[in-house]
Amino acid sequence: MSTLQGLCKQYLQVCQESNQPENPFIAHMLREADKDNIMLTKRLTLKIAGNNRLVPVHKITDEDLHMLVCILPKNIFITGLDLRYNVLTDVGAKHIAKFLQENSSLRYLNLMFNEIGTSGAELIAKALHRNEALLYLRMTGNKIRNKGGMYFASMLQVNSTLEKLDLGDCDLGTQSLVAMATVLNQNKAIKAVSLNRPILYSQEEDTTIHIALMLKNNSCLVELHLCKHEIKNFGVERLCEALYENCSLKYLDLSCNKITRDGVKFLGELLKWNKTLEILDLHSNRIEDDGAIYLSEALALYNGTLQALAVASNNITGKGLLALSDALKTNTVLSYIYIWGNKFDEPTCMAFSDLLKTGRLKPNYTDVDPYEVDGHIYLAELSHGLKKHYYWTPSYGPVVNKDANASLAIGAVSEHL
């Protein structure tokens, strides 16, 4: 089958030869890809994601996927495949696994929020024992559970190519988290990993302790997401102890945990010394004014590395928010700050309005926008943030300006990773 036919014609021919009905959504997206890559010369990511469309689409089934992967091996210019928000199951995972075992050109694979379970995870993970091409895999939202997580941990003992792995919202358990932390002591390839929202039953923070121990030894990891890990002040202290020794981590996501002002005190002390961390996400904790002040003191007087800080929804009032705004006046490196969901008084609104008016804070680099009513300044919410496009299919390009760079596909971390 010649690639000169174009992707859509190849797909329709395979469906006809296999006596399978064509999926009109796949056909449409392949026609669009053909228009975009008419000379078949540039690398291409096929974007066949099934969510957030103005017009409902025929989501990809396992049978549809089987037909699609039949045309991929001979089209080596296809280096990315985005199949998020479809209805792929473990049967579809079998087709993906077979393709990964045979393919040497695919670099990016997004299976986010399909219906792949534990056995599908096993097939994909075992395929990656042999695959030496894939750099970035998103399994986000597939309920592979603890056993599925163990298969991926085993894979990382063998695979030395994969650089970014997202297992967030996959119902991982304590055993698989500990296994992941253990293998990351040795794996030198992984640069970014998301372990968001595991299913944890213990209040002892055992998994956080193992992750902290890993950070002491790992010199390659650049981005780590630990959202919804039930991390409390004890866990933050362990992580900070590790980060005094770690010189690689640039992006730390501790959002949606149980961190209070006492835990943020450890982070404030860390920021006085740490010369590596560039992005810190603390949104949806409870750091309050004292926590904001701890951070402000470190940022105003000591830290010259942090570029982005998220403290949205942290029960901070005007006192803490004014401290953060004052820190921005002396700290010229911190460029992105997200504060929505706290308690704004008029001095706070005026302070951030002045930062925007003077140009110290750029409009696209925060999540608030000032407006005036009857001579009083208020702040409105903007959609900007570290997770701006996390669940939004239509955006496939950079999320923020290049000087903030691109992350594990959720916002802002160094493209120079």
C-alpha cells in the first residue's frame, strides 16, 4: 500500500478489504491530516480525540482502532497519536501493544480517559519492554488500578527511552506508588511523571516518604505531579529534606493536598536555598496568610529561580496576598502567579491592578483581571493557570508563551527539558 494514496484513502481501503464499516470521524480527521501534510514530509501527530466537540462525533471503538493502526506502520512521518476521550478497552490496548512492538517512529501516544483496564495496561507496558521509540505516554484516567501500575513500574526497570509518563487518575495504590518510586531511583530516562490521585487508605504518608527518598537519589527527574496524595505537613517536610539534595527537579505539583501554613514553612525555607525549582503548584491546599508570608519572604529576599507559583484556593486573605504582591516588586524572576479563590479585599485588588498596570505582571501570566465599578477596583477570574488546557481537546499547541515553555502537556514547564 503506497503512502502516496494519502491517509484517508489508505484507511478506507483497509476498511473495505477487511469488510469493516468506516468510522466517519476517523475519515474526516485523516482528510484534515492529508491537507496539513500534503507533501508527506513533515512529522505529524494524528489528533483523533473524542471530547469537547461542538458537534458529537463517532468515538473510536476497538474495531475502529484496529483498522487505523493497520495504516500507521508504512506512514513513518506519523510520530504522534492522540486518542484521548474515546471508548477504547483492553481489546483496543491489544492493538496498541502490537503496534508499539513493531513501530519505530511513534514518539507521542495519548490514551487519556478511555476504558483501558488492568489487562490492557499489562499489554501496553510489556510492549514497551521492547519499544525504543516512544518518548511520551499518557494513560491518564484509565482505571488500570494498583496491578496495572505495577506493570508500568516493571516496564521502567527495562525501558530506557520513555521520558514522560502520566499515570494520573488511574486508581494506583500504595504498592504501585512505592514500586514506581523504587524504580525511579535507578531509571535515568524519565524526566516527567504524573502520579495524581491515587487510591490511598493509610494516613501514614508512606508513599510520600518513598517518593522523598527517590528524590534524594534521582538526578534526572525534572517534573513531578503529586496532586491529591493526602500529603500533610509531615510529608512536605520529608519532600523538602530531599529537595535540599536534589538538583534536577524544576516543576513540583503539590496541589489539592492537606498542606497548611506549618507545611509551607518548610517550603519557604527550601526556596531560600534551592536554585533549581522553577514551578511550584500549591493550589487547593490551606496555607492561609502565614503560609503566603513564608513564601513571600523567601521570594522577596532570597530566591531568584522560581518562575511560576500557584496558590489559588488557599484561604489567603488580604494580608497574605499583599505580601505576595510586595514580593513581586523586588523579585524580577517570578513571572506567573495564580491567586484566584482566595479572599480579596480592596487593597489586594488595587495591588494586583497596579502590578498589571505597570507591566510587572503580564495579563496572560495570572488568573485575575481588574475592573472598576463606582470608583472601586475588583478582580475577575481569568481562565489562565498551570492546568489551563489539561482537559481541553481542541488545543494541541503550546499552552503559554514560549518563555514559560511547555510541560507534561498541562501548562508551564521548561521546553528545554
